[in-house]
Amino acid sequence: MARNPIIAALDVPTAEAALELAKKIAPAVGGFKIGSELFTAAGPDIVRRIRATGSAVFLDLKFHDIPNTVAGAVASAVRLDVQMLTVHASGGADMLKAAEQSAQETAWELGHAPPLVLGVTLLTSLDSHALSQIGFDPNVGRQVRRLANMATQGGLRGLVCSPLEVAELRQILTAGVQLVTPGIRPETHPADDQKRTLSPREAIAAGANWLVIGRPICAAPDPRAAAEKILESLTQVRHLV
Ligand code: C5P
């Protein structure tokens, strides 16, 4: 059977809420994303507690600092035994290399598989105007391609990108690069504050490997049923992940 590509975002403010939600939906998803909100409230212990249930964890703290500091943060994440973590690709080539190297070395020391270090290309909240304010190339596509190339040349084996960038990135990246995408909305679900979305099925068909899904699952009246329905919608494309 193909693996389950759904990563449910545990965007809740307490450990109790996260554990309760995780318990409900674990059988219907491939893992859980722990981001800044939950991690800042509940600390590394929530990562250990979710891992202790047997579920995979994607630690989405988007590290962006000098290479030495990011290497240390990545090593700490590897010790928590997470399966994926994020760094900002705009942190630069040296920072990206340090992150990947730290993941490999720390995992080797511990005797387990290294997590997938994912480079966040561009935050989907940044438009052309915001990019030129920062001093980046205002062409979103070009800036994403530049960061994606830099990240993969630096050794990263995965990227986070908007679902609308997946097809284009697939053209320029080697086949083994894992693409993880938020901004996923089933056809029947409102967009919320996400502006550029694809349905789960469209995103997988375009070449995404993993789908990060928050509110369409976690804020649904029956989160388990919502996750199962999304998984069902993927039956014809799951072989692609
Ligand atoms: O609720 P929703 O499905 O929009 O949640 C998407 C998750 O992915 C949230 O945790 C959000 O922080 C994260 N994310 C995103 N866009 C990015 C990067 C991360 O929506 N560019």
C-alpha cells in the first residue's frame, strides 16, 4: 500500500488539545506537524509525547540564524527524533549546508535515520510587493526557483513550497527531492486565509510528496472523518507519492 501523504498541522495552543486531536486522527494521517504556536506553549515535551504514540513528527520551526546556531538547533531536533524539520532557504547556502550536515552527523551518532531537512523557499504570504520591500527579486516564481536550486545544491533533500509552485519545481529538480506543501483545500472547504490553494488530489498529481493540512481536518466537526475523506479522494493518485 502507498504511504499516507497527509501531515495534519497541530495548530492548537496546548499540549492537551494537541494530544486529544492526535489520538483522534492518528490512524487516518501519515504524521503531525508541530509549529511555533504549539512548540512555544508546550515545549519539546509535546514532541516526545507525540513521538511516544508512534506517530511521525514534522517540527516546523523554520530555523534562520548563523550556520553554527542552526546546526545546534537541528542537532537538538534530531535528538527529539523528528522525521522532518524546516529551515528558511533564504538563510543562505552555508546555513543550509550546516543544517543538513548537522542532521546527518547527529543522526549517525544516535544510530537512527536522519530527518528530512526541508528548505522553506518563500512564505506564501509574501507577494511581489513584499519581496521588493525586502530587497528580493519581485518575481515570485524566479525567486522560488533560485532558492530551491540553492537549497538542493547545498544538499537539502526536500523543500516546502506553495502547491501552485510544485509542477514548475518538478521540472527543474531531481526526482528524489521531496516536496511538501501547505495551502491545501478540499474542493468543499473554504479557503480561510490561504490565497493560492489546490485540492489534495491536484497537489499530489502536480508532484507533491506530502500535504500539510490544518483547518480542513483539525477544525472539522469530525476531524477523523475529514482526514479519511481526504485520503479517500487520493485513491487514484496515491501511487504518485
Ligand atoms: O489550516 P491550514 O491548512 O491553512 O494550515 C496550514 C499549515 O501550514 C499551518 O500550520 C501554516 O502555518 C503552515 N504553512 C502555511 N504556509 C506556508 C508555510 C506553512 O500555511 N507557506
